[in-house]
Amino acid sequence: MLGAFLFPQMVGTGRFEILGKYAEARFRDGKTPLDFDYDQKTTEIDFNYVIRQFNARVMVFFKDTRFDAVRTDFTQFGVGLQLQM
């Protein structure tokens, strides 16, 4: 699932956006018979400042990834910059 809302009000040269993602994946039938099956669930929330109709974006994000077996759960926080040329 993916949902986003771009606020209509201009703030400086851009607009604020909030974006949320949720995904589930099932990993089955690995490369060898010794590979374990497992499920993964990922939740992500982004707060973006979209500049000049998506020519640039500054973002702050939170991502939480959970596994039911085999791997260790992890959480990420970050800041990003995207430029289109």
C-alpha cells in the first residue's frame, strides 16, 4: 500500500508532502534446500519538501522492517536530497 498527500499551499519555492508505505513479502524456495522460508513486513513514513514541481526534494524518513524468522529486525531514520537534472 502507498498513500501520499501533497499540501496545496506553497511555502517558499515548494510544498510539503507526507507519504506512507506498507509492504509484505514472502520469501519461499531459496537457491538451496537449506534456505529458510520467511516473511518480511516494511513500514515507511516520509516527510518531504518538494521544490519546483518535483525538480528537487528534501526528505526525512523513518523505515521499520520486521522479519518472522532468519533475519534481524531493523529500523532506519534518515535525511535525503533528490535532484533531477
